[in-house]
Amino acid sequence: MAESVEKLEDGIVRSAEQVSAQIRAAKEAIGSVIFGQDRVIENTLVTILSGGHALLIGVPGLAKTKLVETLGVTLGLDAKRIQFTPDLMPSDILGAEVLDESTAGRRAFRFIAGPVFAQLLMADEINRASPRTQSALLQAMQEQHITVAGARHDLPKPFHVLATQNPLEQEGTYPLPEAQLDRFLMEIDVDYPDREAERRILFETTGAEETLAKGSMTADALITAQRLVRRLPVGDSVVEAILSLVRSARPGEESGEAGKFIAWGPGPRASQSLMLAVRARALIDGRLAPSIDDVLDLAEPILKHRMALTFQARAEGRTIPDVIRQLKTRIG
């Protein structure tokens, strides 16, 4: 029995080393096209390795669309893009049934798949679509299948949604409901690049030749990596840190002094997301087990879209990142 366990552990170690090398190669390939967004690239890879979806928040022109295109090429995924608008209908993204007539005169319905049938879907400016269309995407994100005319249609594997939002323009938009926000594993802020990164952007993107992304993985290799993430061991101290952090982000006694600022907090899905994300981050770094530092680094992007502040907290100028930083000091 002990020998079997040892062989299993050796197999996990060898698989982890191989997968980690592939992921680092993919990260370098993405970084050769997307400049000055190393943290965004890492968090996006963590999200995909965890099998989840991400919400990218940033002003126009920060390479959010380019990032998704590059991820599709580098990870060997079938990537598609949907530009969300107020008049977009659910059938525009899911697909619809059409009536076909054969040469013999027989009529039958045929399903035409929509752009949601992709392995990597970019939902550009998702908050511009109506709630009806947003909810149509909700089942696809959570259940990995859609239902049209009573018939179930399974989506390709793997399936990931990277949605974007512009934080500046809120007129004519439909804020995502909390139930749909909770389906996103992370909310990733895309900030402006630093001076040196922007200098590199000027030279690399305005010359005669453009740097193109190169494939580093396949969809099957990515699925293998996602399965490996779930097999990585997690120490008791890390588990306790996750539980303490998520539970303290809810109103109640466990939140301590910060509790008076929290109107409502994250549910168990946040704990699940953090558990997977710290494993994925460890694998990207070439480590076989996550640490408490991983929990602290990933706390904000995983928790902030799952929390809301009280009116008193907002009146005092408090923000959700401020509250999360206060909660992190109790652990780190």
C-alpha cells in the first residue's frame, strides 16, 4: 500500500514538473505580445487553470481583447469574441433552430450553433447587454451546456469566459447581478502600463513587423493541467487561512472591526475559488503546494466582486480593497 502511494506521489511530481514547464512557456509567449501586464497575465492563467471565468475591468486600449486572442493561440483553444450591445438577443450568442426543407420536400428543424460554442469566449463589454441576454450566458458559464427549444447542447471542453467591462462609461449599461458576478472566479483589474512597458509598446507595435503569438500548449494538455491542479496537496495552515479570510469577509463576529463596514459577503463558492486558485498559482511557479502568501496575493481579485459595503462605509470613503487589506492583516 505504501509503495502504491509513493508511486502515485512520484507520478504527480513528474506530471507537475512537465505541466509547470508548459505553463511557464505559455506565460512567456503571452508576455512577448502583451507588455506591462504581467500580473494580469498570471491571474488570467490562474483562472483558466482553475477551470473558471474572469472579469477584466479596465479602460479602453489596455490590450484586453489582444490578451484573449493571444491566450487562444498560445493555449491552443478555439477563441471567439462577442461584442455585447443593448439589442443583442440570447439567440445571437446561443444559437437558434431553423426550419430546413430537403429536396424530397421534408421539413425538419436544424440547430445552428452560436458563438458561445467556443473553448475561450470573450464577452466584450458584457454589461451593455440586457439582463435577458446576460442570464442566457449564465447557464453556459455554470452548467457547461445550453438549452434551446428544450434540447440540451453541450459546450466544448474546456470552456472559459473572459468578460470585459469599461469602468468609466456606465450610461446605458446593465450592471451584472450578484448571482452572475459570483460565477466569475476572479475580477482582474487591468491598469495602465508603466513607462518602460509603454516605451516597448511604441517600438513593438508601430514597426513594419508585428510580433505574433506562438502556440505553447494544446486543449488536451490544458485539461490535463486542470486535473492536476485539483490533485495538488494543500496544507492545513493554508486551508485555515482560506476559511478565516473568507468567513471574516462576511458581516458577523468573525469579521471583527471590519464587520461594521460589510453589508454582505462571499459565500462558499469564494472558498472553493480560492482553494483552486492558490493551487494553480503554485503550479505556475513550479511549486507542488500553495502557501499562505498565495492566499493573501489572490484574496482581492477573488473576494472584491463578492462583497458590498454599508452606506456608512461608503459615506466615510471606504472601499472594498481597503476592507480586504484590513482583513488580510489578521492572517498575514
